[in-house]
Amino acid sequence: MKIGYARISTQDQNFNLQIDALKNEGCEKIIRDTMSGTKEGMRRAQKEGYWTQHAPFGYDNFRNDSDRSTLIPNKDAPLVVEAFELYSKGLDTMEEVRRKIRKKGFKGNKQVFNRLLKRETYIGKIKISAWKDEEETIVDGVHDPIISEELFYRVQDIIKKKRPHEFIRIKYNENLPLRGHLNCHECSGVMTGSGSLGRGGKYYYYHCQRGCKTRFRADEAGKVFIKYLSSMNIKKEVAKLYKEIIKDVIKEKEGDISSKKTGLKKRIIMAKNQLENAQDKYFSGEIESDTFNNAKERYTKIIGSLERDLNDFNVDEMLLDTQINFSFNLLKDLDFYYLNASTRFKGNILGSIFPENLVYFDKNYRTPNSDSIISLIANIAKVSKDSKIKKVTNNGDQSPSAPREGLEPPT
């Protein structure tokens, strides 16, 4: 591998010496012709699937048995796989993934890592840039891929759909579990918390960051909050009704899953037919190889994206009941799980249930808006008899997915 790379470097040096010699003789036209001929030669090699540039991270330059330049995976290839797999999970930002693999040997900056995640080279493809009257195209390379196409295009979907968002970094403190999840009742600003030494030891308080005098003991607010959560616990006799309503809410928001799946299947069949049509035209000589390669690349991407969307629907449909059952096990004893959770997980619970934060005032909690599931719980928890439950769910003035009033269940 190293010999092949050294040979390429020597050829480049000889070519540069020839160019310098021509420059000294003033043969500018010869230089342009030479450069143009070299460019065309490189493009011909690329169209045949051969790599003509410096190897990207994870590969080494290599000369095959036909003395043609290509690529071969090296010791860094597993880092490429790890980078794609980590980012495909959607749990880490691009920069967080870069830092993780940098500790294992990746030396590129943010821009280099961004390009790495977009390189078709890693699925055995070669991108040929537009030149003169030729459009940009992607062809199959003769080198081995490092990752699967499914993983590559899953990452591309995430990159395209990612949107920058603002968020508050909360410092977790077991004595201040509500820090970052409370708003001041006077100015609506996000409240912070800190400890203060007193005669009996150290006490913790939540207080406003905007100069308001709002301040209260963290332990007292915590006790009231546990009662607040316990008021939301689901009763066994209404658990079945909750599930049915939630399924209706999901269906209302997401639409009919079966009809969406049918639409995706039709689009997949159409794209496959178009690809087969392009193949027929290529084999019959109606279109050139470049045109066919462009069509193949385009339809392959479309089919892959549609199949991933269809697979997501299938997975979501299979896991829906499991997820709902798990959620209801949590919601039946919400106060118990909260009390026994780690400080970080408590923050996750708070962020999921109360996305717009809570307001604590006069030993009571309230929030202007809440998650739709919790809104349902708050509404139905106010009644205990089946007749009253039916009255609440049939109330045309109160939508189960968007209640008018804030979440204020009885304590």
C-alpha cells in the first residue's frame, strides 16, 4: 500500500518538474494542453471507477494488479464506521461525535469531519465533479466500501433534517432537581438555585435570575411537587380509556399510518419501474452510460429513502403498544419513579412532561401549557365515575390534545 502511494507521489513530482521546465521555456499553450489532457485522463479513470486523488481518511492509495490507482481500507476504517453509527443514532451532535473519535485517532477539524460524513466514497462510490459541459455524477468505484448504503443515507437524512435549536444547559444537583424547570411567577424568567449556610447547616433555595425577589426553599418546593405528581397518577379503572384516547390523538396528529404506508409502497414501485426503464434504454443503446449512471444514482437514493421511511412506519407501528404500556406503567406511579430516579433522569421527566416549565407560587404549581398526554391525565383525573369520564371526553369545548386552561390538577 505504501509502495503504491510512493509511486503516485513520484509521478506527481516528475509531472511538476516537467511543468516547471515548460514554464521556463515560455510554452504556456503546451502547459494548458498538458493540464487539460491530464484532467481528461483523470476523469476517464474516475468514470471507470478508479480513484485518482489523495486517499480520504480510512483508506490508503493502492495500485491494483492492472497498475490502476484505487483505494484500500486501512486501520482507521473502523473509526469511520463508528463515526457514522454514532451520528446515525441522533443522540450526539456532529461536534460531539467528532470529539469522541478524535480521542481514538481522527485529526481533522469540524469542516473535515463534516465532509467525511457526506463522502460517497465510503459506500464504494466516486463523485465526479462537473466540468465543461458535463454535469456532476456519481459512479460505482472499484474499491471496497467501508459502510453500508443504508447507514450512509440514514446519516444524510439526519444531516438534512437537523435544525439548530437553542437549549439551556442545566447543571444537575441532587438538592436542586427543579433548577432550570421553574419560571418566576413575577417576571416569567427561568429560575436558578443555590445553597446558603445557616445555623442548622446548608439550605438550598430557588431564586429568580432577573433581580426579582422571588425566593423559596428547595426542600419545601420539592415536597409540594411530589404531591403535584401524585395527583396525576393514573387509576386502573381509567387506564384503558387513556390508551384509547392517546391512540386517537396520535392518529389525529400523524394521520392514517396504513394509508401513508400504502402511498410509500406505490412510490417505491414507481421508482423501481423508472430505474428498470432506464436500464432497458441503456442496454438498448438509447441513452449513454453517463445518463444511465445519473439516473441510477438518483433512483437508488429515492428508493433507499422511501424504504427507510416505510421501515420507520413498520417499527413505529410494532412498538406503539409496547411504548404506550411502558409509559403507562411509569404514569401509574409517577411520583414513585421520580423519587427513586437519578437527578439527571428527573430532569428528563420534567423536560418531557413540562416543556414550558412550571411556576411555583403560594405552595402550588401551575403551567400555561403541557404535553398532550399529561393534559388528558389532568382532565380525566378530575373525575372518578364512568359517566363523568364520558362527559369529559365528549366535551366539544375542550379538545383532549389542546386544553384551554393550564395544568392544575387537584392536590
